[in-house]
Amino acid sequence: MTKTLLFFLATILAPHVGVTFEKDNQPMARYQLEDGTILDTVLALQRWRGAGKTWTRGVSTMETLYCSSKGRYWLEEVSNWRGIAPTVRVLTPREAATWLLMQGYDMPPDLVDVAKNIEE
């Protein structure tokens, strides 16, 4: 099937669920929020890969934090289990800073002051 047909089927069968493709050999996903906003991994200004979480029987999820082109932070969770669709949620600046601190990343400039109020 072509990517266009796959996108069409995914849009019809599962709206608001991530649609994943390859673009220039890079994974790409688009998510539509309830307010109609589309979050696109390719358009993100920055991304951070998380350590991931392992559940029972080898099922695990990989987290990736993105900063959108408009400065919104959002977290994508992708499971290695075929039946589980990727999920995405928009984070507050405090949640994004906490996630980055827990993963051991340096803080982006817009979250430095937020992070100062988290760590003790």
C-alpha cells in the first residue's frame, strides 16, 4: 500500500491516533489533538529520547519528549507491542522540566527557571 492510502485508512479508522511513516529515512508521526491541533514529530524544534519503561512479558514503551515549533512540549509513548497505538500528551512546562531532569538532560533555556523550582 502507498503511504497516502495508509494515511487515509489510519485517519478514517483511528482518528486522533498517531500515524507513523518514514520521511527521508527518519521516523515521523502526526497526532491530532481534540482541539484540532496537529503535532508533527518532523516539525519539532527539539527532541529528547527517554530511557523507556519495561512492563511484563517483554512489553515496553519508549518515551520521546518534543518541543514543537510553537514552544509546546509534548510526550510521545510508543510501545513495542503491535496492538498498542502510540499515545501523546501535552505537558506543562513544569512536567517537561521534571521529565528532562529525571532523564538527565540539560535544560533548554525556556525551562531553566522552571527547573530551579523543582530540584532541592
